[in-house]
Amino acid sequence: MKEIVGKNVFLTGGSSGIGLSTARLLAAAGANVVIFARHERGLEAALVQIESRRASAAQRFACRSLDVADRERVSAVMAEAVQSLGAPDILINNVGRALPRHFEDVTFEQFDETMKTNLYGAWNTISVLVPHMKAGGGTIVNVSSMAGFIGVFGYTDYCASKFAVVGLSEALRQELRCYGITVAVLCPPDTDTPGLANEDAAKPAETKAVSAGARLMQPDDVARALIRGIERGTFMIVPGGEGKLAWSMKRHLPALVDMIMRRGIRQAQK
Ligand SMILES: NC(=O)c1ccc[n+]([C@@H]2O[C@H](COP(=O)([O-])OP(=O)(O)OC[C@H]3O[C@@H](n4cnc5c(N)ncnc54)[C@H](OP(=O)(O)O)[C@@H]3O)[C@@H](O)[C@H]2O)c1
């Protein structure tokens, strides 16, 4: 079991949803936590919540503003964070965005921005921080999605980015093992966050139909699964019973998964 107490955690997208829940639980578990996001006000409000979960006076908490898609800014901000707070033992690449739409309504600009945020964003932080993590080892968790192993109607750009995050993580796991760095990927099902509320407002009817009936997870439960995954060194972290069932069905009964999706889509299109 890997220790959390006293570890330095760098967490992107830590001011909302799954990221904020994870930061709060890591603080309660005794970690030092640095959160990164774009908007200062959200970061500062999140930091107050994280501070309130402190387990000991020795813990350090901080926030830094950056856009993970901006490679130069990531490079400068991460270098400064390492210098002033120390190298991370745990890096969690949690930033992600989704704008569900029919494929023909997805502009090149949307596709480009989704890839830059969800995939390049993770690449940017990893490439800057791995040189600092190699000496001490640690864990990198990249947040994908169930839409990172199941193609979902209305999510062509999102699925492309999240499948890619799984591939990046699997290859990286092989390469970084020799430095004592474990790479994992988190694939949450639908989770009750501000991000999902925005997505729901834009979902095509078919997308709503295929996810109807699925249980909505709470961000604290997803965060608990993430932290358990880090402690155990699990590669594919799929929170919740329904998520695990979907992951198992996708591997062993892919035709059944396709049939269930087609049925929902046909009903919505009637
Ligand atoms: N919620 C779900 O149902 C669900 C399901 C499966 C997977 N996921 C994945 O889980 C992760 C978290 O989702 P969530 O729903 O918790 O998100 P959320 O509530 O929308 O929070 C997103 C966080 O990322 C930050 N962020 C967004 N774009 C950024 C950028 N370009 N650079 C830096 N920070 C940025 C946001 O702060 P700022 O706006 O201030 O930057 C915020 O802190 C995402 O990768 C998402 O794809 C979510």
C-alpha cells in the first residue's frame, strides 16, 4: 500500500467537482496539496475548503492559476511550484471538458480545444514534471472517463481525447515503472459535478437516452475510489458497481454493450 500522509500532490482542475473532492479528501488524509485551474477566484474559494480539512499543522496547501492547454505557462508555473513547494510525489491530471453534440455540429475549433485540454493538457504537465519525479518515484493518475473505453453517441471529440488518455497512460506505465513511478487512469461514470450540469444542458436526445437510468455518482465517492487506487497501485480505476460492470461487459461482451446503446439511440430517434 502506498502512503498518502506527508506526500506532495499536484492536482489539476482542483477547484471544482471530482478534483475539489479529491483535494479535500487528500488533505484529510495528511497530504500536502497544490491545486491548479484557470480562475483565481475559484482556486481561492477551493483552498479555503481544502484548508478546513487539514489533518496536521505541518501540511502545506497552495494554488496556482494556469490553463493546462498552454504549454509555456504550464512549464513556467510548474517549475516555480516545484521550486517553492517541492517535487510532486503524486500528480493527478484531472482537467477535462465535454460539449456533447452531433458529430456534424462539432466544429474543428471544438475538436481542437477538447484535444488540447483533455489530452495535451495531461501531456504538458507530465512532460514538465516527470524529470522532477524520477529521483523520488511516485504516482501519476490521468482522469479519463467511461467514455474513454465506450464510444458514446454525441461525444466524438470527447471520446477521442479520453480513449487517447487511456493509451497514453498504459504506455507511460511501462516506461516509468523503472523509476518507481506508477501510472494509473481513472474512468468515472456520470458524476454529480458542475461540469456534468453544463454537459446535461447541451446533450442531444440520443445521448440522454443512452445514459438514462444510470446511477449518478457523488464526487466524494469517485475521489475515494481514486485515492484507494493510488494506495493499491491499480492501473484502471473504475469507481462504482455500475462502472465496474460496464468495464467488464466492454471487455467480455462488447456486442451486448453495442446492442444496449443502439436500443437507447433508436428509441430517442423514433
Ligand atoms: N462529472 C462527470 O460526470 C465525469 C464523468 C467522467 C469523467 N469525468 C472527468 O473528470 C474530470 C473532472 O470532471 P468534473 O465534472 O469534476 O469537472 P468540473 O466540475 O467541470 O471541474 C473542472 C475543473 O477543471 C478546471 N479546468 C477546466 N479547464 C481547465 C483548463 N483548460 N486548465 C486548467 N484548469 C481547467 C476548472 O477550473 P477553471 O474553470 O477555473 O479552470 C475546474 O477546477 C474531467 O476530466 C472529466 O472529463 C467527469
